[in-house]
Amino acid sequence: MLISHLHLQNYRNYQEVELDFSPSINIFLGENAQGKTNLLESLYVLALTKSHRTNNEKELIYFKEKEARLTCEVVKQTGKVPLEIRFTPKGRRGKVNHIEQKKLSQYIGKLNVILFAPEDLELVKGTPSVRRKFLDMEISQVSPIYLYDLVQYQRLLKQRNQYLKQTAFEKRTLDELYLDILDEQLAEYGEKILQVRREFVQKLEKFASVLHANISNQKEKLHLEYHSTIKEDSDYLSQLKNARKKDVKHFSTSVGIHRDDLLFFVNELDVASFGSQGQQRTTALSVKLAEIDLMYDETGEYPLLLLDDVMSELDNERQLHLLEAIQGKAQTFITTTTLKHLENLDVVAQIFEIEQGAV
Ligand code: ATP
Ligand code: MG
């Protein structure tokens, strides 16, 4: 898929901008703090309805304005799809084909993107929550059902934790029956999410391990493991119930997909703990690159690739692997302060010069 046209109004430092993109490579070139990442971010927002940089929607609206509007035209094999996202004082709204969507979960998935950023290393080195978010974002883009289940799960989890806290603070007796009902619902959604995540990780490993072997000149073998707080030998609901006593004491839910993690092993050693910087970087890059093929596999279309300042972060060897992986496949957007690292590009790229919110 690709984006042919973008229109931003009062978005970040862009009051009004309209752009037509190349179907292959687009480069956003400019000095620091001019709006390169803002522009890239707008594409991410059009795909996922929120920013990868902030949860505060106000930051996305041009200073002192009340509303921001982002529209684009997505071109797919099946036809053109106009998308619109608006940030208003009442929250965010999305339109597909000019029709307002009741739920944003119905909007997500129309445009698929993969973002490469210097923070990708956090995927390996960061906390489990970074990896859970990664899984959730990627799977949600290709599966609206997954996103729906996840929203339900999070709502029920919040309800359970709040109930545990409230009864503890008000020193009330616990309504076990009420907790039984909550647990049943939580287990129902949790089980589904767990299964989809396990399958996704298996597929991801299939693609990532090949890439990792190539980047490391066949010296390293990458293995991915989904690590769940729910053991496979017994059912989800009974494990949740078994944890209740402990959960009541700590007024929080100790088992479930919100506590799970994704582990990376290189030559059988945990990369986060034992890997060198280089091994950690190769792992993060392989996993991100694997998503390109994985999304193609799931949807029959390549996602947009958004590269925020990544070239300067990678050594020559990894730069070449990244460039090789992106050339000719997917529509790509690259932010950079210099064209130095992009001389090896073998295709014609369109360059957009950015200065203080103007292109
Ligand atoms: P770098 O090369 O340092 O990464 P960049 O070109 O990617 O720079 P951006 O992050 O895209 O820079 O833009 C930063 C600029 O956008 C800042 O100068 C900031 O003041 C401005 N900015 C951010 N949010 C808003 C907003 N809501 N309204 C107006 N300006 C904003
Ligand atoms: Mg930037």
C-alpha cells in the first residue's frame, strides 16, 4: 500500500501543508527542530490514531489552536481509501471513506506502518512493557479482532484492580461471586490474546531468524520466545483464580497477558542480559525488518516504512542491510539532516526540504 497525498492542518508546527509523495522513497531533509519527525509522526498517527512520542493529544495540535486535522489518501490493490483523523477538545475522531467511525478500533488497520527509530534498541534492552506494546501495536494493525479483545481485556483488568483496591481501603468483605464473573471474562479475552501473541511470535521468529543470520554472516542464531505468566499445562481461568489470594493481598492482578514478555536469544543466550551492543542492535533490526515480510504475509500488501534518523545510528554493514531490505518493496519515508548516509541508495528518491514547519 502507499500514500499518494497528505494534508495537515494545525498539526504540530504545520499550520497548513499539502504534499504528494513518491511511491518509492521520500526523504525529509532539514536541520534540527524544523519538523521532520513531526511529518513522519503524522503518518504514524494516520495509521494508529496516536503518536509514538506522546499520549498527550494536545501536543499534536498547533500551539494555541483548538483542533488539528490530518487527511491522506491510501492507495491499495483494492482501490483508494481516504482517511481522516481529527484532534478536538472532545478527543480524537476518525473517518474512513469520509464516514465517521464510531470506534477508533474500526479505523485502525486501514493504513499499515512500521516505524524505525533510534529507540528501537529499547525493544531488546527496555522493560517488558515496551515489548508488550510492540506486540500489541503490530498485531492490532493486521487484526481488528485482536484490538477489540485487547480493549475489553484492559477494561476488565482495570475494573478488577480497582475493585481489589477499593475493598481493601474500605475494609469491606470481598464479593467472591463478583470476582468469579470478572475472572471468567478476563480469562476469556486473555486466552484469545495469549494464543494470537504466541502464533505471532512464532511467525516473527521465522522471518527474523533468517535476517539475523544474514546480518551476522551466518555466525548467530536468533530465537524468540513468548514468556507468559500463564503456564501452558493448566487452563487460564484456574490460574487466575489460584492467584486471587495473593492478588487480594497486593490489590493487583499478578497473572495474565499484561505481565507477559517476549525474550530474544542469540546462540542460546538471553540477548538483553548477555548480548553485546552489536548483537542487541542486530536483534532489534532483524525483528523490525521481519515485520515487513510478516505484514505482507498477513495482508498481501507492504506497509509504509518510516525511518526516523536511523541511518546515522547504524554502522555501514547494518545500513546496507536496511537499505537492501527497503529498496523496491515498500513506500519509504526517511528523515535526515544530511544525505551522506543515503548515497548508496540505488533508486530515485524524492527530497522534501523542511524548514520551520514549511516544506
Ligand atoms: P531533529 O533533527 O532534531 O530530530 P526534527 O526536524 O525532527 O528535528 P521535530 O521533532 O519534527 O524536529 O520538530 C520539532 C519542532 O516542532 C520544535 O521546534 C517544536 O517547538 C515544534 N513543535 C512541536 N509541537 C508543536 C506544536 N504543537 N505546535 C507548534 N510547534 C510544535
Ligand atoms: Mg527528529
